[in-house]
Amino acid sequence: MSPEVINLLQRLIQNACVNTGLPDSGHEHRSVATLQEFFGDDPRCGPCFPTFRRPASSLHTVKIYVITMFPGYFEGPLGISIVARGIEDGALVVDLVDLREHGLGRHRQLDDPPFGGGPGMVMMIEPLASALEPLKDTHRVLFTPSGDPMSQDTLDRWAQIDELTFVCGRYEGVDQRVIDNFIDEEVSLGDYVLAGGEVAAAAAIEGVARLLPGVVGNPESTEKESFRDGLLEEPVYTRPADFEGWAVPKVLLSGDHGKIEEWRAQRRVERTRRRRPDLLRNGKDSDT
Ligand code: 6GU
């Protein structure tokens, strides 16, 4: 069997185990490391397979083109942790496009002063048009501080798309004609100014990667997380139960799961009310 076929089969198996929705029966759904392990006598994931009912189309690969003046910026983020595994597993493909290669003239110029005067430089249309021309059929995002704020909903949506293009804005901005004619969506990381869109693109790549089914190491359930139900997470603790007099809340050691869940829910509401009252007001199930 070719490595590609083995890889595809392994991803299929991982998805089968991950997406059955079976209550956790105590075994590690994501632990199928080899085909022998799955097809052999090891019963760990066998019970999941017959209930596999996810359409094959969900096993898509997300391909992300990143147009940037600084491709080297991404070496770290793409090589580490869940993004690296997503790429290894074949669930994610990232194609770095060096904007400088599309620059104008001998100096590969990318920016020019704004018409009408003013400070700073503007990214010119020709290099971006040249880089974006072959990517017309992808969903094209420009990262800019004047975009819509990136949210979990944004990432959920992007994780369903086969081909994305992330354009990293730099300088004071991008010629508006690029945005009008080549960009589907403008997105910001938040209400503060960075030197460029690279950090936002790296954040988006990581946020998408961890949602892709079958990426080893992504959470068992991405359903029960901050922002999914509009509440922040509760505080968590692990051993030791007492560190130099700093004790873990007693209820967590009580073994009373009803009480524990009640405590957690209270902490989530309390923390959200204190830190992010806007989330409570904007809740999806709220009509205010
Ligand atoms: Cl996407 N770009 C820049 N330059 N600054 C930002 C941002 C993006 N999001 C927040 N600040």
C-alpha cells in the first residue's frame, strides 16, 4: 500500500472513532496509530467503527494560501504542536506565497505613498493582483485592524472551506481596489494595532487546524469550550490537592458529580459576568 493510501485510511479510521458520538467507553478513541492496530485483534476502536456515519465529504483537507511579505515568520507556528500535526496528518496544507516575488521592478517594490498625502505607505495593487489572480476560486481573507473581529464562529466557518487565502496586510493599509475586487472578507484580531496581519494569519491557521476532524491531538470535543455556549471556562486544578497551603476547592475532591457540575456552572457564569459581561448580553439564546 502506498503511504498516501495508508495515510488516508488512518485518517478515515480516526474520524470514525472521533465522530461516532458514542459516550466515552473508557478507551482512547484517538489512539489508533497503525493499520495493524485497527484491523488486528486490538478491540479498542472496533466498537466505534460500525457506527461510523459521517459522510466521506467531511474528511476534507483544508488548504490555506498565505500571501505575506514575511514567509519566514510562519516557520515557527507551522512547525509546532497541533498545526504541525495537522499538516503531517494531511488534514491541513499551508502554501506560503512570498509577496516580494510579485513586487514591481528591479527593487520588487510593494508599497508607495498614499494619493492625497498623509503618513506611511500603502500596499500597491499590482503585486497583490498578481499573487491573488490564480487564487480567485478560494475564499480570500484580508487581515487588517479595520476588519470584522475574528471569533470562534469565524473559525468554525473557515474550517468547513476547502481553500482559503489569507492576505497579511502591512503598512498603513492596502489599496482599496484590492479589497473591492479580490477580497471576500476583512478580519481583525482585536482592537489594537500590530505591524502586520501575520500574527492574525498564524492565529487563524491554528484555530482552524484544531477543528479539523482526525487531527491527532485536537480535543475530543471542541463543543464544550469557551465561546461555544457563550460562557468562559471555569477554573481547573490538578495534583497536588494542597500546594504549600494553597488548597484545591473541596467540592472537586468530593466525588459528587452533581455538585461538581453545579460548582463549575456557577464559576463559569461568575467569571463571564465579571470579565465579559458583553458575552452574557449578546448570548445567542438571549433576546435582549
Ligand atoms: Cl489583522 N493586522 C494588524 N496590522 N493589526 C491588527 C490586526 C491585524 N488585528 C488586530 N490588530
